Amino acid sequence: QVHLVESGGGLVQPGGSLTLSCAASGNTLNFFTIAWFRQAPGKERELLATMNRSGGDTYTSDSVRERFTVSRDNPKSTTYLQIKDLKPEDTGVYYCRVGLEWGQGTQVTVSS
């Protein structure tokens, strides 16, 4: 079973940037497709981005494509979500998913 640990969230001013990390235990990341989700307050969890095992095929939601970038470092067993030009509507809990396992979530709050 893969154990995921997320980090990198926090309070950011509008226009700022963040990089979220999701580390998978046991050097197992390379076996799985990865995905990042966001759950805004009062809303359903939404898919933001995915990346296949090799990193050669990605999907990013139209709503965030210009500002969000998913990546993975298989030797480090870590996936990243880079977010730039943060907006208040980006506020929420961000989750990574590796295979069928979910991270614990990391809170991102965008506010001045």
C-alpha cells in the first residue's frame, strides 16, 4: 500500500505562487498514474491534472491550464503541482492521488 504525504500549502496573497508536493512511500511512484484534485469550501472535489507513469502524457483542466503545472520526479517518488498567479477562488484543500491512494490534503488559502 502506498502512503502519501502532502506538503506545501499555506496562506498566499493573490498573484503569488506555490508548489505543492506529494511524496509516495517505498519509491513506488513510477508504477502509478498521478492526479491532483481540489476541494473548495462547499464544493465537490474537482480534478485538476493528471500525469501518466512516464510523465509523457498529461491532462490539465481547462479552468487552470494557464496557471497550474503537474510534474513528477520518479527517482524521488514525488509529484508536484506548481501554481502561479493564485486567485481567491483557488482556495481549498488540494489532494494528490497515486493509483487508488489519496494524500491527506493540504490547505491553500489565497487572501490579502
